[in-house]
Amino acid sequence: MIGAIGRNLANKLQNVYANRRSYAATAQKLVGGGRKIISALGRANEFASKIGISNPQISGAVGAIQQYGNPALDFADSELSRVGN
């Protein structure tokens, strides 16, 4: 019984390893979506400022998302491209 459980786990891990490229490609698409969201937040914040809507807390939050989110997504993308190759 324990041997069967071990073989089952080994087969599942082998399948995950074999499918790592497709998983990495899917994750890269999600990273691209995250970049689009961060960009859209920045554009919306700029537009709101231009029409006179100003909230320092929201502007600060959007700035922090851009400051820390973009480098994190760049790192994730580089790691995923390494895994996908």
C-alpha cells in the first residue's frame, strides 16, 4: 500500500515536471495581465488628476503598486522564461 502511494506521488510529480513549460507559459500570460492592470491603474490615476479629482492616499497606493509591482512582475517573468526553456 505504501509503495503504491509512493508510485502514485512519483507519477504525479513526474507529470508536473513534464508539463512545466505549459505551466510557465500560462503564468507568463498572467504576468502580462498584471502588467496591463498596473498600467491601467496608472493611466486612470493620471486621468483623475487631470480632471481635478485628487486623493493623496489613492495616488500613493497607485504609485506604490507601480514602484513595487513592475519590478516584481519583471522578476517573475524572467524566472518563468528560464523555467519555460
